[in-house]
Amino acid sequence: MLPRDRVIAQLKLEESDIVPMGENHVHSKFIEEVLGHEILYSKGFDELNALWDGRRDDVVRSCTDVLTELPKALGWDYVRIPAAPKKKEYKRPKMTSEMSWIDEQGNEFHYNPAVGLEIDQGYNSGMTIDDLPDIDEEFVVDDSEMDYARGVIANLRNTHFIIARLPVDGTLAYKQTVGMEEYLTRMITDPNFIKRASEVYVKRSIAYINAFLDTGVDAIMTTDDYADNRGLMMGFERFKTFILPGIEKQADATHKKGGYFIKHTDGRVWEALDSLVGIGVDGWHGIQPSVGMDFKLLKEKFGKKLCFFGGVNCETLIDGTPRDVEEEARYAIRHAAPGGGLVLTSGNGLENGTSMENYRAMMKAREEYGRYPIK
């Protein structure tokens, strides 16, 4: 089977020849270790400097090359692509130190090589519903934001499954408005503000859904997280009231154009899964066995309704041994792969510190245990 066909089979809850594999975010150090050369894409401060220096086309070429080479080098069946930076002039901001700066909105940024980009964003905690964009305001996706997608599709469309990550989700629109703490508070004190914010930014997300699917991607992934290690941050009733309607609109828009809809949210999300299945989510990414999201239990309850993207905890790939990684991958395959419905991934992404030896153990486990029929 072709890699693309494997992923489609699993999303249809059917068995393929082998459990497919892929990743979402990958740290630049890991990419360079795999490919053996320096990159600009996903390189944090180097990528920003390239944009400020007027080298946006170099960044686009780097992304296209990286997301074409990585699936081949690591045996992936799917690849996830973000929106490209718009084709425009990127003015160098006011630098406050070698790797710190302030943007035109007054937000302070600092790039930490160990953890990536850090932002001290001055959210407008006093924002009112009248400060939100008009719900009827037309939002048009800049065509240049599809340049990553076009480049990767040209190289991989006939072989690999291609997922687009939206630059705006909108179902939990705290980044665009008042910050997380105030946004959750307003679900109680100002529900009309929350409903309007979600309507506005989900509408924008749907514009991106349409643009990506028109470009030729196979699936859409939205990435707002709703839970921590204890459960849903806003509680189930407020999740159902304020979050779920937006996800349903996104899933419907994706299906209307023939795409698959994959929801990323990590954390302990047991109480949300019935609802996600009910509105037609095809796949779920962000599975953390370490916080109680056990594959055996997930398969028993949702195995005939939902495709799982996961298998190995991110922290195991960093701090564990190859044997630890093998056991987690084997457990996920044994319990979630029979009958279809599993794509083997890390719990979130390949973060800084991911061991190449450990990732090779994950690849080896797929080869050894992931061939159908599963033993």
C-alpha cells in the first residue's frame, strides 16, 4: 500500500498492510540530525532573521525541502504542514537584546535556544464585545500562505497523506483576545463575549479550511488544547456550551469539501471524547498515556468510532530508554491497531531532546509489531 492509502484505511477504521506512522511538530535540532544539513524552517531565531532580512523565499524552500525529505528519511506515511508566512516585507523590530525584541503591538519576545520562542503578550483584559471584529466582516486568506502546502503537495501528493494545521483555531480564542485566565473567567461572567469571540475566529478558521482543501491537502487539524493532566480546564458543561459548537462547524466545513477532520487536544480528555465522536471528528491527536489516556481503554470504548493518532509519550522519547519506547509502542499497537484506527505518533511532537536512538526504537517497533494481522 502507498503511505497515503494506509492513513486513509486507518481513518476509515480499516486495516492496512502496516500501522502508518508520522509526526506533527519536530524540533529543528532533530531535523538537522536526521537530514544532516542546516535548515531555516522551524529554526526559531534563524527563521525570523531570514524573514527580517528579506529571505522569505528561502524559508519557503527550506520548508518544502524539509517536509519532503523527513517523511522519506523516517518512513512516515503522513506529513503535517502549517500556513506559510505571508509574502510581504518583514521589518526588523526594535531589539532589546541579542535575542529579544518588541513588536509593533508592544508584545515582548525572547528567543531561548533551549525552549524556543517566548512571548510576554500584553493581552487586552479590558476588551469588550464591541472591540471584537464584526462577525459579518469578510476574511480572506492571503494566497501566499498556501505556499508551503503547494510545495509539499507538488512533491508528495501522489504518495503521502497531507494534513494542514490551521494558523487560527478559534474555538478557545484566548490568544486573540484577553488571555487564558480571563477568557475562562468570562465563560461565567460574560458568556456573550465568549460566544461572539468563538464565532468570529472559528469563521476565520473555516476560511483557512477551505483554502487548504482547495490547495489539495487530505485533512485538516485544529490545535487548541482544552485540558491539562486533571481534565477539561473549563469543565464539561462549558466545553459543551462554548467550545463544541465551533469544532462541529469546522468538522462540517472539512467534510463538505471531502477532507478528513482531525482534532488535536492533549491532556486528560475522557469526558470530551463522546462529544467529539458525536459531531463527526475522524481522528484525535494528542494522546498522553502518562496522564491516564490508556490505549486499551480507549480502544474498548471508542475503537469503532475514532482513529487514534499516538502511541508513545513525548517524555519517553526524551528521557526513556529504547526498551521503554518499544514497550509503549508495542502496547498501543497491540490494543489499538486491530481492526484499524491507529496511526503511530508521539503524544504531541518530537520536542527538544528527543533521542534519535529512541525514535529508531519506535520505528523498529512499528516494523516488528505493526504488520497486519496484528499478533
